Amino acid sequence: MKKIIVILGPTGVGKTKLSVELAKRLNGEIINADSMQIYKGLDIGTAKIKEEEKEGIPHHLFDIKEVREDYSIYNYQIDGRKVINDIIKRGKTPIIVGGTGLYIKSLLYDYNLNYEKECDTYDTLSTEELYNKLLELDKNAVVDKNNRRRVIRAINYYKENNKSISDNKTNKLLYDVAFIGLTTDREKLYQIINSRVDKMINDGLINEVKKFFDEGIYSKPLINGIGYKELYKYFEKEISLEEAIEKIKQNSRRYAKRQYTFFNNQLPVVWFNVDFNCFSNVINSVCDYLKK
């Protein structure tokens, strides 16, 4: 049996459900690897696990920061490794769950991260202007040009360390890990994503976001997070509610594509197709694999 289990994949494929079932069977505890679920109050838009869904299983690194507080991959690496080592020391199985690939890789691989003193957010520049600025500084940077947060981080990293963030890569695992990926065909996934967004709206996502907007909070998770940034534009009367909802769906689908690209290129994932009609088939297949 591997000492650490990672459950990854796009939104809506059953990562949370699988994690709880594995934790019950393997004496496990769950560690969050979703960069948005770190924050308190971002519940509906992140599909955060509800208390009753935890079934008594300890869950770590959920709701540990206020939305106004800064939290970086550097902080996550430190916090996550402390939790992993504590769980292992107590003879239990760490089960890492989420879709933020860089969080997972920085936690488990020999990533040498420094505290980021540079924290300029470049509010006066568009995302395209920022990307061009990055290329002027660092022509070797490999960063999604549409991901404003990643572009800013790459600029600040270069300015502080005088080297490319793309050089900070490693394939050396620090732990014995099984990477479990849940997947389904693209058409089914997009249907799930679209339906999930509609459910979030019905469950009160607009009120969840409006609370932060009314308080005048414009922190990183709110202006960058899918489901939050689009509704902020609606509240600012830049787009209609219908346009905001469609953009949430569109951006969620695009993010899922980027997740697959990262997982397949960066991590040794073993993929399992989800049987939505009988999820126990997935659970049993994963358990059989882990016994090998």
C-alpha cells in the first residue's frame, strides 16, 4: 500500500466522495489541495465539502484563511507537509484531494520555494500587457498567458530571484505516492460542469459573492476565482447576469482542459473512468489498484 494517496481530476467527477470512502477503508485523513477551498466563506462557488458529508473523517487545510489574507504556494507547501508528516506519524493514511496541480506538485516533489517578498499586483496593467512584460523579463517562462495570477507570480519570482520560475522544476518525489485520477468523456464532463454551475446559482452563489462585493473586498481569490470574478463584473454592471453565468460555465470548461494538460504532463496519474450510475464500481477499482 502506498503511504500517500492523491485523488485528482476536474470538477464534478466525484473526488470528494471517493476520498471519504477511501479514508473510511484505509484509516485515512483528508488534505485539501484546492487553492480556493483554503478560504473561509468560499463555499458554494468552490463546491466545498459540507460538514455532514465528512462522515467524521478529519479534514485538513479547509477554511484556514480569510479572503483578505494572502496565501501562496510557499505557505501551502509548509502547511501541507506538516499535516502529512503528522498524519503518517500517527499511523494513518494521508489522502490529498483537489484540482490545483501546482499545490499537489509543490507538496510532494522536491520543489525549492522561497517566501515571496515581491507582491506587486500590477492593477494598472491588462493580462495581455502583463504577459508581454513577463516575456521581456523572462523569455523562457512557460506560463498560461490567460492566468493573470500565474503571470504575476512569474514576474515577481523573476524580479526577486533573477531566474525563471520555469527553472524551478523537479521530478523527484519526496514520498511514496499513488496518483489516482477520476475522469469521464469530454461531452459528459461539460454537461456536469454546466449543470453544476446552474446548481450553484440555485443554491445561493449570487448571495455568497454579493456579501464580499458589498463589503468592498477585492482580494485575489475573489477577483481571480472562477464563479467569483464573473459575478463581480455583473455587480459592477459590466455584464448581465446571464452573461456572467455563461462565462462561469465557459471558464470552468477551459480550466478543466488546463487541469488535464497539467496532470498528464506533470504527474504519473493512473486514470479511472467514473461510473456515475454505480459509483461503488469506481471505489472498488481504485481499492483493487491500491492493493497491488
